[in-house]
Amino acid sequence: MKRLTIALDALATLGMLSRSGEFGITAAATLAQLAGADAIRLGLFEGAGPERERQAVALRRTAHTLELRMPGSPSILKHALELRPDLVVLTGEFRGNGAWSAALDPAAPGLASILRSLAEAGIETAALLYPSVETVKAAHALGFRSIELFTAPALDAPELERAFQPLSDALRLATKLRLEVGIGGGLDYRNLTTALSVAPGVERIVVGRAVIARAALVGLDRAVRDLRSRLA
């Protein structure tokens, strides 16, 4: 069965903005796990602030499997080494206003050193990539055993079949290279079926904002269960 990761960044931001304690991120993580989530994810980035760091620490105590999404920078690396998440997903830099640059540049300076530090600490790593044969080759050459293909650009394209072709090509190569593959970025209850039809071999699905948005209407338990049922 495919593994489901629920990203709680949207909920974490709401909690920081409200300052009312109404958005309990640890309670949300517990509910999501009981409803069928296999892992909980949170993003850390430059300038995230102490509140986001406290949320990450709280999730480390609560989540059975914690994934930390972070840019490949030494200043964020220390938080990963302290938290000891089950998986670190290396990505591009955070641009502000809730937007990441998304993909990791496999040629980024210092990346090999960060990978080595995480490996020495026994922390698994994955690379978030724009889907292409070239990026998969580069990630494999660096020593990544797991990658995550960023789906948002394809989902926004007018011709989905053509837009998804690089994703399909990247997945085939990753399978040949025996890389674990996940997908994430813009996935929701409507387009997930399309994404999985193009990439049926993926092992991990990452969904964030769509779950939190539906939870506002039906509750988090129902929102996660509805999503889990689509992966059966």
C-alpha cells in the first residue's frame, strides 16, 4: 500500500497567526495518524522563527514518523541534527509568503557535505526534484536513495498528458535506479487520481493544504480518511 504523508505547514502557519492555542498541531498530528496517515511533515526554513521550531520539537514527540522539509543550508541542518526526524526532504530555498522555490538544485554548493552529515547521524534523506531524467540522474549520483517528484507545475498545465510526460520518464528511470519515489505538490482530492494514473509506481504521496482545507468543512479525521481511501 502507498504511504501517505500529511504536511501540516498550513496548520502551523494558522497557529502562529492566531496565537490563541486553537490550532493544536500535536493534536492534529495524532488525529491524522489515527485516520490513516503514515507520516507527518513540517517545513523549516531560514527565518522561520522560534514558534515554528517549537512546533517541530512538539511534533517530534508526537509523530510516529516525522518528516522535515528543509533547504540545503548549514543553518537549518543543525535543527535536523537536533530533532532527528525519520526523513529529511531537501528542497529549494523558502521565498516567503508561503512559497518555496520547490525543487532542490543537485548542483548546489555544500550539498554533499550536508548529505554526509545527515548520513553520519543516521537520518534518511530525500531530494525534492522537478521531474526530469537529468535531475534524477544527478540525485542518484550524489547518493540519494529516495526522491520526491514535484507535481504542481504539471497539475496547473492545460494539457495534462503532455505535462505529465517528464514525470513518467523520471519515474521509469528512478525505478531502474532502485530509488524510492514519492510525489507531492498541489495534490488534492480531484487531481490525485490523475497523478497516480501517470505514476502508479510511486511509494509515497504527500498532501498538505488540500487536507487542511477539507478539514475545515468535515474535520481532520474525515479529511484524512477520505484521502486514504483514494490510495487503496
